[in-house]
Amino acid sequence: MVPDKPGPSTVRLRDIARGVLAGLPDTLGTLRGVGTLLKVRLGASLSVGAMVERNAEAHPDDPALLFEERRWTYAEFNTWANRLAHALRRAGVNAGDTVALLMENHAGTLACVAALAKLGAIAGMLNPNLRGEALRHSVRAMKAKRLAVAGECVESFGDLGDSWTGPAPFWLAGHGGAPCPAGWDDLAALAARASVKNPVSTGKIELTDPFCYILTSGTTGMPKASVMSHQRWLRGMAGMGQLTLRLKPGEVLYCALPLYHNNALTVSWGAAMGTGAALALDRKFSASRFWDRIRHYDASAFAYIGELCRYLLAQPESPRDREHRVRTCIGNGLRPDIWMRFKTRFAIERICEFYGASEGNMVFVNSFNVDETAGYCPFPFAVAEYDPDSATPRRNARGRVDKVARGGVGLLLTEVTTSSPFDGYTDARASESKLVRDAFKQGDCWFNTGDLVRDQGWRHIQFVDRLGDTFRWKGENVATTEVETAVRTAPGVRDCTVYGVQVPHVDGRAGMAALCLDEATPLDGRALADHFSAQLPAYAVPVFLRRVGALETTATFKTRKQTLRDEGCDPGLVPDPLFVLVDRASGYEPLTPALWARLQSGALRL
């Protein structure tokens, strides 16, 4: 089912014209972005590492990176990355090798990424929240030759156990100041003795070479490692940073999003690097301290995800809500129902919403400052009729795919061409499963985003919902198969299925597990909550439980989830006992009509 949308269903030409005229003072930034896109398309000698070096030459004394109370100029950051690159090279890291980074946000994380980029090696961006088999699978998917572990992630490294058979990890102090474990390679010590010169390897990198691996849940199964090439990163820098956000040297972009997300590593860092601005990086997002941090860094822009904006709106109004220099922000997932309230309350001139998937081959960006849209894309795409059960395009009698009418909702497909290649995953079969061939004519090829969007006209779209087994919660994509694996290992669980349900006043979908328990087994809410929390990241722990006698399956033994999704978590519609996780310490408790009423009114938030 597609939720109703409270905003406009189409974009008007006069809105675009107004945005073009308003952007004329930033013509220089626009031309810079166009120039970068042309260079990338023509195959110029350019890479992420080369951009670090160019900024060190063009803006040596301008701030490049701010973290907590420290500050690095572009020259200093380039020198740091060079030392790390030479140290890693002497330790045996070569072009094409993957070094998986298990670390939270700090300046050293970004320096390691830059160093690997200069070598032509690949930074595997691990999610430090992953536990157990999900973490082990992610390291295998990246085909990591080495690991680099920060002090705050030693416990997570322990989850790898005997599955890690490579050399001892590289060590980065990170947060907490713990000493380097015996036998590990201390990167800081190695870098202190290394050369400060730009490595010659930077000039040998091709645009199509992999820059990093970003984990994505996909539509089924464990996390997959999507390939981010230097070409895709540079296109993001040009399209979202130079063409859209249009920062200036000396300005500051604040980012409290994790570096294992493209919103931080590509969008935020790219927007700063592409214009010689500074990236202010924080360890974690805090709704209560957000604007204080903005003022601390004197930021004029910030990066967001939709949930972040909703958390900020939920904070008590303050006379200081507009005491900042922010004029623009960039991110994705800002829903139409809060767009104007957010923009007005915090006096933000431009919201640069975008749409893109980590593994996708193109991006939509709100370059023209049109409200309530995910933006514009110049490359070929289609909003297609779809089958909600298979999450694939629906074929007509001729075996072809039909597009929806303007204003309609459909499945977003993006055409795969030489200028918009699909880099895919490290798993070739997983890559092929995302492609739709012979869709509109014989021989064509399209990437299936798995997302429902509204065709707003004038090549603009509005994000509506996600199809398939993956749902988004707390800013993260949650794969139901991963959650089901953890749920099935709980004592007394005979079978289960996991899906996302809509909750009043909350973005995304909350996880819900339908459980088949042994008949004589009572549902122990405290024990189940403890078990799930030990097995899963916090955002993947199911919020709701539904105790069922049996699960309905198809002829091919696949669980039928559509009815369960449609019934959701409303105790007035669901005939089975329901439970909700309000307090992790107390565990799951019965979802009573009184609790449901508090959820509906917004008095209780999950």
C-alpha cells in the first residue's frame, strides 16, 4: 500500500525558473560543477586522492577538517594522509587491496580513507554497530586483506573470532586512548616515521577504480558491499556539492552522520572538498546539542537524514532556534509533512534534498530549491508499474514495462549506460539480480532501485516508500532476513517472519516480528529483548512482536507478509496478542489500547 502524500504531486515550471534565477549569484560554483562532470565524463586523470592534493595546493592554509577541538588545514590534512599512505604501503598494502575500517567517526577515520585512496587501495567502510554473523559476513563480502581497528571497536573486533585469518590489524587510537594491543601495527607510530610527500601511486589511479565499499542491506539477505568508484564519488562531489550546495572556501559544513554512510563520506566530504570548504565532523548526532555544535563550528551548512530533522523538530522551541549562520543543508528523507515546518522554524533558505542508493547508478538532487521534492536528474530514468509482491516491474502482454502517468506512484528504474554505469556489489550474482533487462525495448538495461517514487514532472521525483524485505528505521536500512536469523535463535521460537510497519508520527517503518512459539512457552518480554539486543544493532531490534499460531506461506514456501504488513500494529485490527518495546530494560510489554492511543496521539514516541 502506498501512503498518501500531503504535499504537491507535481512540480511547476515557474518553481524551477524561480530556483534558476535565485541561483544566478552562484554561477561560478555551478560552472565549477559542470566542468568537473565534463572532466569525469571525458575520462580525465582525477581521483579522490588527487582532489586532496589539489586542495592542499590551492587552499593550503584554509581549514579542511574540524573535529572536536582540533583543526587541520588542507596542507596539514594532505601531509597526514601522505604519511599514512606511505606507512600502509610499507606494511604491504597495494593498489586494489581492501582494508576494512572498523571505527567510529573521528578525524583519523577520514585520514585513513584519504590515505587508502592515494594508494589506489579500497576502504571497506564497516558499520561498527554490526554484531556477530552480520559483521563476519560484511568482512568476507569486502574480501578484506587487512583490518584497521580503532580503540572504541576492540570489542566488536572480538565478534570476528576465528573467522579473521588475515594479519594482525592496524591500530588507530580513536576514542578512549586505549593502548595498541600487543602484536598489532600502530598506524600512528608507523606514520610518524613516514614521508610527507605525495605518493606517486595517486597519479596512476583510473576513474573506474574502486574507491570504497559501502555496506547496503539490499532487498534480501545479509549486508552487501556496494562498490563506490572514484568516478561515482567525483560525480557526487560535482552534482551535489558544486552544482547544488555551492559552498565557498572558508565555509564550514557540519556532519554528525556516520562515515560508513554515503551521506557523510560522499555527500558531505565531497561537498566540502569540491569547493575548498571545511568539513566539521562530530562523533555522533545529538538532537539536544545539535544547534550548539553548529554554533561551535560556525557552520553555514549541514548534512541530514529525514529522521534527524524530525528529532530536531521534536525538541522544545527555543529563542536560539535561529541563532546560527546556516543558510542551506543537504540530505535525504525529509518528508513533505514536516518540510515547511522545519524550513521555517530554523530559518533555512535552501534544502538540498537528494535521492540516491549506495549501489545505484544515478542521483536526483533538488538543485532548483523547489519545496517537497527529492529533486531532478538529467539522466534516463523511468517510474514504472510494479508488482508489490515481487518488488519488480510489472510486464504487460507484450512483455514490456509500462510507465505511470505524471503524478503517479511507481517503481523507480534508472537506465544503465556507459555514462551512468552500474558498479554493483562485490557479489556478481547479487549485482545481476538488481538489473531489469529488455524493459522498454530489446537490449536495454535498467537498475531496479526497489523504491516507490512519485513522478512529479519536469524530471523531478518524490520519494514515497521502499519495496521488498528491507525497511528503513532510525536512518538505517534493516534487512528482515538478518533480523529473522537472530529471532529464530531465541529460546522457544519455532518460526518467525519480520517486516516493517508504519507508526504514527514517525519516519520510516518500525520492525515487527510475527512469532510462532511452542504452545507451552509464555512470551518472556525481558528475555527476548535481551536476546535480540545482544544479537542485533539497536536500530534492527524489533519494536513490535505479534504472537501467531502459524505463518501463512505460498506454494513455494515463502511467507506471505502482505496481510501482516497491512494489519500493522493496531490492536483494533490484529486478532493476535501484540507486544511493544518501550523500554529496553523492562523488555516487551503488551500493546494495550491505552498504549496504542498514546502512540496515535504522539504522547508516546518510539
